Amino acid sequence: MGLKQSFFYYLTKFIMSTRATITVSNNDDAFHIYVHWYWYPEIVIPLIEKALNFAWDFPRYEAWDFATAIIRVMKTRAGGIYLTKDADLHSDRDFHYEVTELLWNLSIKVTPFK
């Protein structure tokens, strides 16, 4: 079992799921992502920041592009992370992350639930 596989095996076998939603928006659009596994802020925020490597450079910021960059960074296997029509449909979430662009910088707001 490789490092990536063993890490996710550990998370899914020994740690309860911490669900979250991520809304990536700009003035024109909003895209929602549902994540099912271990998504505490100390894990998610660095991954969202890593997604900058796969999206347009500032000052260009497009919500659809950045949402797909986040999925590209987080998705390592089938299931667990997917697009959803509305973040509010997921009452089982522990956190909600709002990602926007603010003065050519990434803005991440975290709302805890439960």
C-alpha cells in the first residue's frame, strides 16, 4: 500500500468522517463542492491554497476555474468529493468554506457547524 493509499485507509478506517462544503464564488458565479472525509480547517485551508498552482494567476480569478483546481488537488480516488447544486442541502456538514477573490488575493471564510 502506497503512502497516499495508507493515509486515506487510516482516515477512513480510524477517524470519523468530518464533512464539509466549499463554495467558490465571484461576482458572476458560485460553485459548490461537497467533501466527505477528514476536512478540518488545518487540512482544507492549505489544500485550497495549493489549488492556486492549478488555476489562473491573479489578477484573473474565475470561480469555475478555481473550483476545478480545488477538486484537482483534493480528489485522490473515486467518491468522497463532488460538485453539488447547493451547499445548504448538506445538513450533515461540520464546516463550510467560502472562497472568493479579494483585491487579487484569495479570501477563505470558515463557518463551523454542530
